[in-house]
Amino acid sequence: MEQTKSKKGGFTSAIGFILAAAGSAVGLGNLWAFPYKTAENGGAVFVFLYVACVLLIGAVTMICEIFIGRRAQANPITAFKKINKNLGWIGLIAIVVPTIIVCYYSVLGGYTVRFATNSFWGNADNLGDFAGESWQVILFTAIFMALALVVVMAGVKGGIEKASKVLMPALFILLVAVVIFVLCLGEGVKEGLSYYLIPDFSKVSFSTLLAALGQAFYSLSLGMGAMIVYGSYTGKEINIVKSTGMICVFDTMVALLAGLAIFPAVFHFTSKAGIDTSTLDLNGIMLMFETLPKVFESIGYIGNIIEFFFFAMVVIAAVTSVISIIEVASQFVIQKFKISRKIAAGAITLITFAVSIPVSISLGYLLTGKAQMTIFGLDWLSFLDTVTNTIFMPICALLSCIAVGWFIGPKQAINELTADGNKFGKLEGFISVMIKFVVPVLIAVIEVFGVVELLFPNGNFDANGLGIVLVSYLLFGLLIGIYFLFIKERETGTNADELLK
Ligand code: PHE
């Protein structure tokens, strides 16, 4: 009975769950942020630190999050309430934060859709024109969100699992095809690979480790409710430890491969065109939407095809990520208010779309330099990104580990997981110590340093940074207050409620 229940509304197979979770994990963070962060932070040294962070810290946190969702078979608020009634606010944060992320992630998603569809008509040098035409950006953001919405509306089994089973293998094939093509370009490939990977110890410092850790959390979709929610749709037939291993390996592989495509392509272009690489923007938004289109289009017609493949792949990666974060709030609204999935997902998408409009206009202003629309000195996208990634994501991941390590207890957690068929063997003691002490301390360090960096960028106090920190912690306090005033004593629903309808 237990099994049929979990199967009815949730993922139907281990591979379905793994691909959906990998779909959440693999996103702009892998295809775009990882490569340039690697190049910026000392190449192979950064890769090594990153892999260590994924294995030692990310994987442990992911096991905790999936486990929290799985044992509750419910949305994050109910899941944390089940651990301890006074912890339900962590679930509220885990629902609100990803919903904020949808508002800016979708704008970038809209950009990728525009660049994919326009691959054959020339994207190079068009970033400014496109970003400056607000209605166009809004339109493409709407298309991007509609793609995600259709999948979320179709449900976990009929939408998310089905789509992931097709899209994730497609993404992987596209990526491998693009990598092979680029590595065969000849000229410049070697230089690109060395720019990407040759270890440069002079660029490594304590902050490199923090960057690796932060990137690992973001890339694995941790600290944002997504893994708790997907975990809640799994039953005992799914081995959490093994699945986590596979999700981490897949996510890391995609990130590494993305760099193998991007930098050799860029260096091929520069050496052919006789351009000095240092004049090209290899970081941030420019790398993906300005430098890469130039590179692809300089290769001629084949370049256009590769450009299309590349952006199609980015669209897939971004859509499957945004699906997982729209699902977080949708699941809660469905369960708490007992309304239909279509209405819940539709309402959430509409609200986040409305917020994405000023975000896209602000980003457009930044990219065209025509006017300013900032909060605490940042464009709206960077502001929301900073608030969610720097402040909230570590807190939320930290609290998930504390909930498992200190409230459920590592022994009890490991017993429950072992009863479900997970095997820890000799690692049991090690994992207990990691969950209870090491991982929480390391995440707390990321949080503290993230805040210090905001307050004192380059060593000098920054009032804007203080504003961001204050606003974030105010929101944090507000959410805790809302929980204790309005949610704690009320019914917050379970997956089963959804199935009864
Ligand atoms: N992991 C995704 C990426 O790498 C981003 C993401 C964050 C997705 C949070 C879902 C939740 O881009």
C-alpha cells in the first residue's frame, strides 16, 4: 500500500527521480557559471576543490535534503514540522527562496530562448539591442516560463518525470556533440584548454575555497527546497545514497564538459581573427550572450548550427531547473489550500512572471547603459541573486543539516536510511560526524564570509552591502514571524492530500 501510494503521485522509477533531480541540478550554474569561475579561480585547482566540495559537503547535504522530504512525504513546511513543530519556518524559507529565484532565473532563461531561436539570423553583437527592447525580453521570458509551466501542470509523473527522461539524455548528447566539434577545431584549442584548466596557484586563496563551495551548493540545487520536494515524491524503492551519487556525478560531468566546449571555442576564434583574448569578456553575462555568439558565428554556417545546439542545450538545462523551483511553491499551495495543480502552478508562474518584468527592465538598463534602475547599487537581477545565493541558500542548507544532525540525529537518520536499503558500511561514523559537525560548520563559514564580503568588498565598508544584508535578514525574521503567527498551529498538508482529489 505504502509503495503504491508513493508511486501513484510521485516518481515511478529510480531513474525518473535521478534524471529529474539532475535536471534541477544541471542548469545555468553548470553550463555558464562553472566554466568562467574555474578559469577565474585557478583552473584545475578550482576543479579539484569543487569536486572535493561536491563529494564531501554537497553530497551529504543532498542526502539530508532528499531524506527530509522522503520521510515526510510532504511539502517542506510539513516536512520540517514533522521533525519538530518549531522548525517549520525552515520549510517556509525553503519555499519562498526558490520562488524568488524563479523571478530572475526566468529572465536569463528568456535570453537563452531568444538566442536559441535566433541562432541562424545572427546573435553576435545583438545583446544590447535585445536587452534594451524590454518587450522582447518580456516576451521571451514568458515563452520560457510557459515551457516550464506546461510541464509542472502535467504533474510529477506525467510532466516532470516524463520531460526529464527525454530532456536530460538530449542535453547530454547535445553537449557531447558540441564538445567534440569544438575540440576538433584545431587552432586555439590547446590554448583554450590551458586557459581553462592549467593550475594557477597564484589565484588560489581561502576565498577560492568559498567560491568552490558556494558554486557546489548552487549547482546541486541545495538550500532551496528543490531536493526536499523531489525527495518527497520518492518511495522506499529509491536508494537515496546511490541516487545522490549519480546526481552529483552527472552534475559535475556536465559542468566540466561545458568548459571544454566554451574556452577552446573562444580561443579558436581569437587566434583566427587575430584578436587579443584579453579584450574579450570571459566572465558573467557577456561570456554567454556576447562572446560565444561571436565565436560561433565566426565559424560560418556550421557555427550557426553549433550555436543552435549550444543554446538549445542551455534552454533545456534552464527549463528543467526552473521546473523544479516552480514545483516547490506549487506543491505547497496545492497541499495547503487543496486547490488543483493547474491553478496553483499557473498562479505562481503568473506572480513570478510579474516580478520578472522589472527585473528584466533593470538588467536591460544595465546592459545598455541607457539608464539606471538599481537597488543598493545593484541591478535587480544581481540584487535578487545576491540575497538568495549569498544569504539564504547557505542558511537553508545549514538548517537542513542541523535538522537531520541534531533533531533527528545522525544515528536515527542512518538507521532509517539503512532500513530503506541504503548501505553505509564503514562510512557510517564518518557520515555521522560530517552531518553533525563538519558540514554545518563549513556552511556557516560560507555564510559569514559571504556577509563579510558584502559589508567590506575590497576591505572597505560598503553601505549598499549593509543594506542588502539588512533587507535579507529582515525578510528572514519576517518569515520566521509569519510561521509562528499564522502557520505553526495550522494544517499544512501532505502529498497524500493531493492524491485524494
Ligand atoms: N542548480 C541550478 C543551476 O545549476 C540552479 C538552481 C538553483 C535550480 C536552485 C534549482 C534550484 O543552474
